Amino acid sequence: MTTKTTKTTKSTAKADPAILPPKESDFQSVQLDLFRNFLCNTDDERERLSNTFDLWDSVPRYSISRQAMDKMRKASAFPQLMNIAFNYRSRALKVIIQPAWIADKDNKIIGYYPSANEELIEDALRKIATEQDHGYFDKPNYRSGVVFTLHMLRQELKKRGHTRSYQEIFLSLKILARSSIEITTSDGKDGEGFTVNPYFSGLSAVSRAKLADDPDAKWIVQFHPLVTQSIDSVKYRQFNYAQMMSHSTQLARWLHKQLSLKFTFASMLTTFEMRFTTIKRDSALLEHYSQLRQAVVAVDAAFEELTKGGVLAVVKKNEIRGARAKLEDVIYTLTASREFIGQMKAANKRQSLALEEPIPAGRPARSR
């Protein structure tokens, strides 16, 4: 492994923190205690929970399927950059995604945009990071991440109904480390700004065999800086990760995360509205439908899956039509299930406790 160095004012070399392995102290901190401790009553409940991040999980960063990429390659229309406009809490933002270029076994260079496969990998790694001695937070170098093996990651995916081979996982990790995402804002609020980084800011592994075939190779992933910032500032919420991973479609999983972040006031007497046009814009998962009606059917099916899965109790649909009864939008009025209401109350309480005072290390938070 080659180490990058930079000169300091004292003419001494300092290793780039992006490629340094985490220290023992990085696995123990107040930030990690808060990140790992969930408000729950049993170990079984805790095993089903993970964290979702407010801004990072609102960025449409996994919107092109592998099938769509294959069609683009055949048509010689694979984009060098992808531009997606979306809104985050009423702010207009834009992402520019650069694909990963990876050589196959025949040394043919193929471009990959991060897709649903890579999203599942990231979600599973974030869950592993909540386990003792796997997640790390390095405050001085301002980085966070997870230490794991391919076997551990493969078992986590399999347990959640998404079995992948070691080779498939290896490819996804490389895609996440080599794809970059730029997030920009220029809506006039608080000036203009941008951030650009790989999806995984660092990726390294040590193995005595071929990495893609070694289940016991030790891997280290460094999360995106927005994840690190969220861990540091407690800008994340606990949610039912196992339930989210059980959904069969990427759109249903996206909706579940958004409801976990935004329907925080869920109760038997409150409802939450989502518009089809908002879902289409902010998820970027419906662009491949040639007709509006087909996209609406996909959203209907995703909400039906959330209802059958116990997230929602009732979904009311109101179609907005314009001239000549042309369908222009759909308003979905959502009533949460009792289970989801309980989850939101626990998440709210955990958030409040985390902001008030740290939870002592090793002591699980319990709901009351």
C-alpha cells in the first residue's frame, strides 16, 4: 500500500488520515455511544433497529438500476455525469454523480452508477457500525466508518433477505469507493455552497488470498463526510431497519426512510400528505417510466407494500386533474400504523435524550 504524505511547516511527513486504520480509541466515544444505543425494551427489538440520516438519506443517489445501465451501454448513451435536482426541506438542491469505472476480468472498462445493490450494501454496513467494536469515530481527523469482513456483511444481507455472492459484494464496495457525488445549493438561502466526495471516502482491505474470494479479509470503510457530520451532531433517527430491508422494492424502502425522517408527529389523530410529483422529483426513481400513469401505479404499489408490511394503516388517494381530465398529480394522505406510531415516539424520545445528555457507554437505552 502506498502512503501519501504532505509537508508540514516543520518539514515532517504526516500520513493522510483517509488511509490510516482507526485507532483503538476511535471505537469508544460519546458520539458512538449515542449512535449505538437505541431506545427499546429487548435485545430482539434492538437487533431490528438502525439509524437513518436526515440530509444524506434525502439525497437521490441510487436512482439508476443495473438494467437501465445495460440499456444505456447498448445504445451507446451511458452518461458521463448524472445531474439530479431535488428538494430537501423546501430547499432546492442538485446532485452531480460521477460513475465508477472498473475493469472486468477481461480488462474491459465498464462504468457503474451506484444503484439499489449498493444502497443495500451501505444500509447493511451502517447497521454493522452500530455493533460494539465495529463502528468507529475519529474526531481529530473528522471521519467515521466501520470495520468488517465480507462474511459478516454477506450474513447481514442474507438475514435481511438480500443474499449476494462475495464477488457481487466486492464489486459494490468498489463502486461505492470510486463513484463521486457533488451536492450543490444555489437557491439564495445562506449563499451558495457545495460538497464533493466519493460515496465511501475510504476503502481498504487486508487479505492473504484474493480479496473477492476471501470471506475473512478485514475491510475498513470510511463513510461519506455527511454521515460523519450527522453522527457528530446527532442528526439521525432510529428506525425499523429490518422492516425497511424486508420491502421488495427500492421505492418502498425509500418511502419508509422518508416517513421515518419526516412523519415524526405520527399518531392516531394525525395524517401525513405526500404528492406524487414530490416523490418523483425527490426520489428520482420514476424517471424510466414513459407514461405518468405507469409511474403512479408504481407509487400505489409501494404504498400498498408499506400497508401490508405494517408501516401504514390507511392510504387515501386523491387524483388532481386539469383540462380535459388530464391527470396532473396525486395527493396521498397517510395514516400510520400503531406499530409505526410507537416507533416514532421511541425515536423522538431517544433524540431528546441524546441532545440532553450522553447515555453512559455500555448501557442500553430502554423505552418506558
